Amino acid sequence: MNISATLNDRAETLRSIRDSVGALVPKAGNLQRIRSLRFTEMGFEPASLELMGKMGWISLTLPEDAGGMGLGLSELCAVCQELGAGLVPEPLIQANLSASLLAHCGASSLADDVVAGKRLITTAWQANADTLEIPVGADARRRYVPLARGADGFLLPVSRDGRVDLIYCGKDVVGVEAVPTQDGGHYGELQADATSGELIGTDIAGVLAESLDRATLATAAYLVGVMEAAFSLTLEYLKSRKQFGRPIGSFQALQHRCVDLYARVALSRAGLESAAQTWDAGAERRMRQAVVSRAKASASDNAMFVTRQAIQLHGAIGFTDEYDAGLYLRKAMVLAGQFGSARYHRQRFLTEGVSVASAA
Amino acid sequence: MRIAAQSSIAAIGANRFKGNEFIMSEKQDFAELGEEEFRSLVRRFLAENYPETLRFPAKRLHFSDTKVWYLRLSERGWIAPNWPKEYGGMGLRPSQQVILIEEYERYGAARLNDQGLAMVGPLLIQNGTDAQRRKFLPKILSGEHIWCQGYSEPNAGSDLASLRTEAVDRGDHYIVNGQKIWCTLAYDANWIFLLARTDKEAKKQEGISFLLVDMATPGITVRPIINLEMNDEFCEVFFENVRVSKENLVGEPNKGWGIAKSLLGFERIHLGSPRQSSLALGQLGTLATRRGLWEDAAFRDRYARLSIDLEDLKALYETFVECVRRGQRLGPDVSILKVAQSELYQRITDAVLEFAGEEGGFLDPVKGNEPLNPGGLFIAARPTTIYGGSSEIQRNILAKQILELPS
């Protein structure tokens, strides 16, 4: 391919971080492991989560004095993008979210295990659908907790006395009701009495909001990876599939649609990278929220567009579960709505973003 | 030989500009300035020199309007940013050219009759003879020669290589017959560069030559075409037994196609600049304020969607600009910008028209505190997916050259 160098040209650290993801994602899009984990009890392999810990991915954005790598959101996004391309189910984003809260609260014994990937502690912050709003009361039901059956414990943000505190509950004191999700994982709904848990930190509203924004952008990155992989699968198919005695990719109607997918991927990727750079450059809070929201809205919409088109451009084979195109679509369906849908983020972008963006 | 020719051109240039301004600009070595230093210089230059009445023009201006700016740039030695210094240009580094364009766009500077500066100059510097460089370059710099382009024909648009205007070899000259169309601002021009067929037997790309023609030559007729903006930006140019000296052939005979294509360098990035979409989104905001749409949920969602698309486009544009800044040659993937920009521009103007209600049908700008012209903006967005290679042609290029889809 004759691509202007910059499109794929990243700083050397980003390149090596991306390469390191090869430890977990087999080359050539082999999704055997991913298929085998679908619709299982936990939905992921603890050993693979531990590998992520060993690679330093869970602590990537943690400050070095908290045992982290001290890297930025650009690096976390690069990892998540590669994981997305490989449809990796291990909940890196959840682990990173909890690790940053634990590190902030100085809960080092829990944090060490989380960072090492030895234990999965998931932050159950959400009570209502399609929002990034926190907090909730101590007895509120916690909803939409990804892969909750695989967690060893939960961090519960609780609103009381006008501030937000963080409570830890081990899995034995939490009731988990799971509903399966399209990608082969599940969401848990938690029944927990936070008052019985261990107080980890107080007044964490600010750091929680920031961590949720970071997780949102990481999810956008994962979605960009999903669309990249779905696009290359489709492109290869158009080149190899023959009908009417010629490859179907020779038909102009399909070529133009394929270019549209290429453009969507390039636009979302560029938007994601600039959002991460803006964050890493130390933009103020409202600007950070604005760039996170625009990147997630774009990634959610475009991932749905690209994976939906991937099915259509494959024809009937695309509608079989045996073929991989559907795996990308189902992953996009789940993540498009996680940490806020495109609609939610468009609203937030307008509220937070337009005044700051137009001033810039 | 070459060096001698270059310095003689500089001498011609110096003779043309006897004022001390030219001497000052000669002393100014722009390429040595740092990026921020250069940016503030450009800002100061615009504030001091750009005519206030020409800021943010609503349509492409004629030479009669922009001449004053052209001549001022010329006097100050700022007229040819991308030409090397020895030919009278500013000799800017690519990163400085990017800054210059950014600042001109920010200031709302009008586009000039720039075909000579953007196309003919670089072409002659690259492919011309010394005599051609001596003859033409100083007159482009001074504004004495205003150029227009003669590429498209009524039956050769997207399929440009099928062009049929012919130039018959008559020893020391050619006789040109045929018709060119969509020649931007040909009415203002006194010279035209054109692609003409010199070998009818050869494969279509291989029988084309590149000619420079004085528009005062007998047998040339120019007819303006009124476009949907009710503007006479385009022209048809007719050639009837027009005599063109072989001194005005650029490069080898029958090699004109390659020469024309070599010009499609980083200029193509301009077609993908987010400026048009940004201005249009500003108009959508003005409209929303005027009509009280900011609390309308449907409007807000639409506006946010378009703003986010614009942010993605800016980010993508920035990756290509970064390429140019580093002096890298752009690949055919730059076509993606042109498609994304022009189609977003149209989506925004669709929204402007839709939310304008009856005022979308107005021929002229709507009366109000802020300039607002919904119908005019919608119309202005139409040709952007057609000119400079239509969206369909750009998609063909991307499909073949980038995605490597089979034929």
C-alpha cells in the first residue's frame, strides 16, 4: 500500500506497545480462543488477565510512584485498539479503572493484586442506563457491570454526606445476577449492601469522574480496533470472493462502499488519537470531557456502521455464526452503548464541548 | 548553465521591482525563521497589508477585485510562497507553507487568480527551458500574466485523457483547434496552459502535449458560463486555427499527461482543508441563535453530530499536514480528505437549509446582525464534490491505489 507515512506513523514507544499486544492476540486474526470463551461462566481467562498484568498494561497510566508505568492515555488507547482488533475479552479497561481508584486511595495491598492481574476487582459505579453519572446510594442496585461473574470483588462508589466514598466488597457478600451480552460476555446486576464493606477512600468524586472518562476513551479505542479488523476482513473478502466470473471487489458499487468504510475508520482513528493527545497534553477538565465524548460518539457510530456493512458486503456467509464478521458486529453492539452511547456523548459534547472547542 | 540562468531571473525580478521593498524581502530569509516567529510575521503582514473589504468573500473574486492584493504581495516579495528564492519566491519550508495557508484562511484572505503561481510557475521550474523560465516567471510574479487552465473539455471531464483539442505540428509551430471548458476565471486571464492532442494514433494518455498559449492570439474566444451561484467563475474557451509557437511547448511533445500529473503534489491537500466545513458550521450556529434552535433536541443532536464529524476531519487533516510539514510526499490516500471534507460540507449545508425554513429559499443573504445566507451556502457546497476530481473519481482512486481492489 502506498500510504502517506503519517497515517500509520506513531512514536516509537507506541509502536513497541502495540507490538507487545501480539503476546495475547494471535496474528492473522485467529479468533479460536475468543470463540471458545464466548458464553462461558466467566467470559474470559484469568491467566490472560494475569499476562496483561505482567505486560504492565493494567498499570500503564498509573503514576510511577504508585507502581505504574506513568504513561499516557495515548499508550493505553494504543493497547486497547490492538485488543479490540483481536476481540480480546479480558476486562483490561475495568481493571485499569479500578487500579487507578485504588492507587489514588493508597490501597496498596488490593492495588498490587489488581495491577498484577492476579485479582479482578471491578468498579460497579453505574445505577442507570446510558450515563456516566455517579454517584448512587449505598443500597442502590449496581447495573451493567461487565463480566461481573469473573470478578473477585467490587469497588462501590457511594454518595453520602454530600461526597462520594469508595467501598470495597468481596464477591462473597455480593449477589450477582447476570444477563448474557451479544459478544458472549455478560452484564451483572449487583445486590450489595455497601455499608457492610471496607471503606477504601473518601471524597473520590473527582478522580472517579476522571477515571470514567479515561475508561470511556479506552473503550472508544477498543471500538476503533474492532472496526479496523472488521474492515480488513471485509476488504480481503472482496478481493477473494468470485461471482459472475470475477472478484466481487472489482465491482464499482462495492469498491465505493469499501472506500466509505475506509474513510470512517480513518476519521475515527484520527479523532481518537487527537483526543488522547489533547488529554495527555494536560487539557483542562471540560476540554478533556469534550474530546472524550466526541471520540466515543464517533467510535460508537462508526464501529456500528463498519461492522454492519461488513455483514452486508459478505452476503449470506456474513450472517453465519461460524464466520468471524458477526463477532465484530456483536462486540460493537455491546461496546457502542458502554460508558455512554453515541447519543449520550453527543449531548455531553454539546454541553461541555462547544464553548471550549470553539474558543480553541 | 542552470545556475547562471537562475541568477539572471533574479536579476530580471530585481529590475521589475525597483522599490526598496523588494530589496527588503530579498534580505528576509524566511526559511531561517522559526515556526512561531514566522507565524507572527504572517499575522502582522496580513494585518498591515490585507485590504479589509476583501476579508471572507462570499464567492470567488475576480482579478479586478483582488488585483490590489496581488500587486501588494508582489511588491513585498510574498507572492510565490512555494517557489525557490532564486526564482523570486519566498522559498518557504513546507511547514512554513502550512502556517501561511492556516493564517490566510484564519484571516479570511481571498483566493487569488493563482493558476500561474500554483501551477505554471512550479511546472516551468520543474520542466521548463531556461528561456521559458526567463520569459514567464517574472511576469507571473508581477501580475502581468494572469493564467487560466485548459484541461477539461465537453466530452473529457472525469475521463480527461480522452480530450480531443488538437495541436497539429507545422514545423516551428502548432495549429490548435478545439474547445476547453470549466476554465476557472478565464475571463480574467491573458495566458492559458492547456493539454492538447498531438498524436491521434497513440494510446490516449501518450499523445498529449502541454502548451502555453497567449489568449490574445487570433482565433481564441472566451465565453463565461453562469453557474448555480449566478456567478461567472467558469468559462468556455474556443480555439479556431490558433497558432502556437513551439517555444511554448513544455517538456517533450506527447509527454504532457505526465507533466500535468506531476503537478498534483501537495496542492491536493488544499481541497481537503476543513475551512469550508468550519465556516458552514459557524453559519449553522448563527442560524440556530437567530431561530432559537439551541433548546431543540433534534437540532442539538444534529449539530453535535456535525461538530463531531468536523473534529474528526480536522484530526485527519492534521495527520496529512504533519506529513507535509516533514517534507514527505503525499500518497494517493490524500484523496480521502477531499471526499470527507466536501461531503461533510454538504451535510452541514443540508442542515442549514433544512433548519432555515422559508429563508432557505432566499436568493440573497438574510437580513440580520450576523451574515447568514442559507440558500447561497447550500448552492456553494454543490460543486465541491465535483471539482478537482469528483467524489466518484476520488473513490475510484482510493479503491484502486490504496485498497488495491481488483479491476
